[in-house]
Amino acid sequence: MNNPWVRLTLLAVFLVGAYVIGRVTGFTEGLTVDGIRESMRAAGVGGFAVFVAIFSVGQLLYIPGFLFVMVSGLAYGPIWGSVASVIAATVSVAVSFVIVRTIGGQPLKNLNINRPFLQKPLDHLEERPIRSMIVIRLFLWAIPPVNYTLAMSSVTFRDYMIAAVIGMTPPFVALSVAAGLGFNLL
């Protein structure tokens, strides 16, 4: 299965299927701030595992990671919310990477784009993968299109995860603390 179009088609079928299953089962209806907060609190200690699972599935369904980070700050407070959000985001981007790389392969690995402003970032990703991805994560955090694009590029899982942890931690801690403190002020 080396044909990139077949792999991309399988990836698209998987994502559409996950979305349809989420809608049909009603799972996506619970993906609101209040719904996630209630799920975590109702689950007690297991709430964190529920949070990580929902974060990971949410990323596959194209729900931006910052929403889950805010929920962790609201539900767990600024300190534990920060810890929860960084751990959950790390697991989530790892899950996205593995699924997208396994199904979609690396069709962007040898891609040559005739537009310098698009090709230059890909070249930097080849030359300095960790540094390039840290910069990407500092500004684009855990948004699904970034996860998918990086997974379909030539980066290694190791470099991807190092950059994800370093690049996502500062903005996610800041956002989780702000959400936690803001909630406590109400």
C-alpha cells in the first residue's frame, strides 16, 4: 500500500467514519465545556483518563486542543489543570501522529512545491525538525491540521514528540492557568 492516494483516501474514510459514529452515537454532543467538565468531575479519579480519551478523540474529530486545555483549567484549577492539559495534549498528539502516519503514510515527505513561501517551511522541517516544530507548536499549538501535516511529513515520532512537549507546554500552561484563575474569580 505505497500509493499515497490510496492511503489518503483510507485516512479520509477513517476520519469521516469516526465523525459519523460520533454524531450517530451522540458522543459529539457531550463535547462541550460543561459536558466535559461534568464527565471529569463525575468520574472522580478516573476523570483524568476520561479527559485524556476525550481530548484524543476530539483531536481526531478536528476539535482544537485549546478548548480542552481551557476545560482542564476550569475543572481542575490552574495548577492541576496545567498538568492535566500538558499530559493530555501530549497523549493526544501522539495518538493523532500514530493513526495518521499509519493510515496516511508520508505523502508530504518528498513533496516539492513550486511556491517558495510554502516549500521553505518544509525544507526547514527537514533540516531542523525539532526547532521548526517547536516554533510551529508555540504558535499553532495542538490544532488537528498541524498534527496531520506533521504526521504525513518526514519527521520522526521522537522529534515530533520532543517538539510537541517543548512547544505546547508554555501556551497550554498559560491558558490553563488563565482559565482556572478566571473561573475561581467568578
